[in-house]
Amino acid sequence: MTRLSVELLAADAPEPITSAGHAQLGIAVLVGIAVIVVLITVFKLHAFLSLTIGSLVLGAVAGAPLDKVITSFTTGLGSTVASVGVLIALGAILGKLLADSGGADQIVDTILAKASGRAMPWAMVLIASVIGLPLFFEVGIVLLIPVVLIVAKRGNYSLMRIGIPALAGLSVMHGLIPPHPGPLVAIDAVHANLGVTLALGILVAIPTVIIAGPLFSKVAARWVDVPVPDRMLPPRASEELKGRPSFGATLGTVLLPVVLMLSKALVDIVVDDPDNRTQRVFDVVGSPLIALLAAVIVAIFTLGQPAGFTKERITETVDKGLMPIAGILLIVAAGGGFKQTLIDSGVGQMILDISKDWSIPALLLAWLIAVGIRLATGSATVATVSAAGLVAPLAADMSTAHTALLVLAIGAGSLFFSHVNDAGFWLVKEYFGLSVGQTLKTWSVMETIISVVAGGLVLLLSLII
């Protein structure tokens, strides 16, 4: 996305569905979030219904016409299902094929054999960081969850001790490291150097992921001690299998989407010509949908055939893989609907308007603006794009290194305190079988640690280089 396209995106943004002032919008946000939390925690209402009601309440308090609120909510719900929902479904199928064929057992047995108890969280954060480098956060989640759950169950580890490092690795890559969409948009908006940003991003990411992953997981495990949710735990493969796929074949199948997406990112950087035939081919095969679909198709042969699966057994496996995720899809989709209602109500623009007159250092300003938009809209991408567009003029007099640090400051701020308006919050909650309070004490605190540590390291580097 070029700088021009970012500017056009802002210029073509639809008018807010309400003319409410900043104070009324702020009250509407607080009331909407409070309604969702109370309905779920006090009245034990299903999260899908709570998010739907909370979106309507938000719109009503903001003074928006109800028909426009409904349109915003359904638009956000539909776009979330079209993107994240399809990926969750394909990931669930791949996970079920891994479990039923014995492939997941093969990976877990190898990890348990190679890593001791104390090394396991470090092994998980390393695996998640490598897999998460080219993947969208949601894709990484659906690929890693079966492995995380089985390792925790078979190795008798705390779920948080294993899960938090994996989530930290994925989240840090998503927010700070190109070729993820957010950092790439910010790089283009402020005219930063991709190589310098990547190098400094890795420098910031390593200590950040260590603190938010293996180290914080010790605290998170004490705060929230929950068993592995049986409904999401892939069962052990049947003992009647013809055989078990090799570790190499299984790992290759899991990494196939990673390779395809990373190839697309590299071709985009090297070729950088949307009309080039090679780039167009990789844009297709490296898209998350095609990459995961390809992995599922390949898994039928690399995992299903060694296990002796018939056509009927493969169909049965796909059906069973999809059944447990119906509730998750609806909750995540409703989270997307709530986020879209916030955006269309003008909450993001409100944050931008308020922050225009702040007189503070550019890097801190960029971080704070991204934090505000993230808290208000729940979207890391919206926070990144909006903050980059606002602070882009400040990069004109910056050095190459400081311009790269500006990108990282925006990325760090965009990860701050994920809560009920973020679809990722509900994704983690449902996959790990947590309550809202437990998700806030683990996932949300982890995201905040990532944001604060990364932001602090960026400011520190700005004093050194």
C-alpha cells in the first residue's frame, strides 16, 4: 500500500453514523463495553449475544440511527467471518487431520523428547516466533493451538506456562516485524527503510518476547490455573491406524502455509511490481486463504495416506473438525461487528482529533496515539494505519534509524491491552477455555507488557542511535 493509497483511504472513509461530540462518544464507548462485561460475567449470557447487545447499546448512547448501527455491526461481522472465520475453519480441519492421523502426536512426542521441563516455554516461544514471522496472528493461532494444548496435556504443564509464550511470539511478530501488513503500511506511510526497520524490529522483538512470553508466563500460571479445555483438545489418534506420518512430513505440512506466505512477502519486496506475472502468482498462492487451503489438501496425502485414511474417513474427519468451532466463529465475528460499530461511530477519529495538540516527543506521541485508537476500536491494524498517517509529517526531519523507530513505536502502541472490542480477545478466550476475567489477567496483560516493553526499548534506542 503506497502513501497515496493510505491518504486516499483516509479521505474516502465513510462519514460517521452519528454526529455526537467527543464527550458523548467517550461515554458511549464506556457504556457499551460495560454492558458486554456485565452481561457475560454477571448474567452469564453467551458472548455472541452480549456483543450484539453491547453494539446496539453503544450506537444508541452515541445517538446513531438504529438502522445504521445494525448495518455497521453486520458489516463488521460479515467481514470478520470472510477473513478470520475462513482461516479458523481451515485451521480446524488441518488440526483435526493432524490429530487423527497421529501427526500431532509425532510433533508433540518429538518436542517432549527434545525439550526438558524448564526449556519447554522457551521452545514454544521460539516455535511461535518462527511460524509467526510471515503469518497473520489468526493463522498462527489455528496452526499452533493443537500443539500447545497437546503439549500442555501430555507433558502435564500449566496451560498458561505453554500458551502465553506461544501467543507472545505470534503477537510480537504481528505488531513489529515486516512483512506483516501493519508494519508495512507504517513503513510506507512515513517513508522508512524496510531493511533498517526489520533489523531494529528484531532487536526490539527479542527482549520483548522473552519478557512477555516465558517470563510473564510464570506469573500468568499463578494468576490463572486452568485445565486444558477438553472440547478443544485434539484426541489421541486411533490405535487402529495403518501407520503414523513421519516427523518431517508432518512438520513440512504445518510449515507449508508459512513458506508460501513468506515467499509472497519476499517476492513483493524484491519485485515490487503489481503488474508482474510472478508477483501476481505469489500474491495468490501466498494469500492466507490459499496457503491454508493448500496445506489442508497436502495434509490429506502426507498425513491421511500414511495413516490409511479412506475417502470416507477423510470426509468424517473434516466434519468433526468443523463442529467444535461454530461457537468460536460466532463470537469472533460478533467481536468484529462491535469493532466496526466503534469505527463507524467515529471513535477512531475522535482519538485523532484529541491528540493533534499534544506537545510531546514524536516517538512517544506515535505510541500514545496508537494506544488510544487500539483501546477505542480494538483493531491493531486501524491503530497502525491511523497513527502512521497522523505522525507521517514528523518523519520528514528524522534520520533513517529514527524513522524506523517511529514505525516500531506505532506498532508497539497498536498492541496495547486487547479487550472485549478485539476479535483476537475472544479467539484466545474460547480456544483456551477462559472466562472474561481470566483472559484479561493473562492475554490482555501480556499484550500490555509487549506494548510497554517494546515502546520503552524504542525510546531507549532513540537515545543511543
